[in-house]
Amino acid sequence: MLAGALARQAVVEQELLDPKTLRDAKLLASLGRESQRLTQVAELAHVLAKADEELIETRELANGDDAEMAAEARAELDRLAATIAATEEQLKPLLIPRDPLDDRNAIVELRAGTGGDEAALFAADLWRMYSRYIERRGWKIEIIDMTESELGGYKDISMAVKSKGTPEPGTTPYARLKFEGGVHRVQRVPETESQGRIHTSAAGVLVLPEAEEIDVDININDL
């Protein structure tokens, strides 16, 4: 699998230099994202190969007649083994077939569902939870639309979640948040309940990959 990724990197780098690629914005963006991932693979593969070579040489020293040098070599074996194990763990997620949309930022929509005012309060709780998570990840929130309820909740919130800089594959907002999509439910005694009864409220969460400009193809005849 690693050899295949390295071979693919060589192909991608050649395709990026092809004039045809430069004229195709969508293909250029796709190959650019793939190149970024494969470059990381190549860098880690180099570290792994170097550590493997050092491991072979160090094993020979560890079995030598010089007791002092053998002791130092055995200590070095532990370090090299740890380096190899850590590098292999870093490589695994880069070699697993990935969702091509995992490189994107995300559009997230929260919408109060069944439960009236309590559902809107639950949607507000979800908003606070996600916003704190986004803040801790170092991402940026851009509010697209927001409708508040009378009791301080939210009927709906739409926001763009954007990463800063160039994140590693699998760590973008869409890759991290896409599994949050669906209907979320809570059973509790709401603030709006005066008799202590438990209510079930729901809120919907929609997570979409942010569209790139090249994804939008508008026929001039439709305008």
C-alpha cells in the first residue's frame, strides 16, 4: 500500500505540471489536495526507511564484542523501535481510502424540531456545545443566518465552520463534524415546565461540505 502511494505521488506531480491540468481548475484543485496528502506520506516513508536502516546497523552493534558499545546500541534500539512504531501510526490514516470531501470546510445548520420552546432551548444548547468545540479546535465560525426564539433559544442557526491555515487530512471541519448530522433528542424537565414533567425535544443537525467555486457550474441561459 505504501509503495502504491509513493508511485501515485510521482504520477500526481507529473499531472500537476501538465498544461492540460492548469487549464482545468477542478482537476487542479483535486490533484493539489491529493498532492498535499501524498507529500506527507513520502516524508513519513523517508523517516521510516531511514529508521529501518539504522535499526539494522544498530542490531549489529548490539551483538558486537564491545560491551560498552553494545549497551549503548541496545538503548538506541529502543528509541528506533519507538520511532518506527510512531511513524507507522502516522502513516495509517494517510493510506486508508478517504472521502474526497474530507479536505473541505463545513456548513452546519441547527434547527429546532419537535418540542416547541424547549426544542429551541435544546438547539441553543447544541449551538453552545459545537461553538466551544470549534473554538478549541482553533477554527473560525461565520454566522450565515440565525433566528432566536422568545425564551432565548434558537429556532435555527446556519454557520460556516472554517479551519485556519492548511490542516492535515482528516482534521478539517467537515471531516470532524460530518457524523454529527441527524436528529438529536433530549429527555429532561424543561425550563418551560412548571409541573416537573419530563419532555422529549428534538433538534436537527445538518452538516454539508463547503462548496468550492469550481463546484458551481451555472448555465448562462438559466439566468
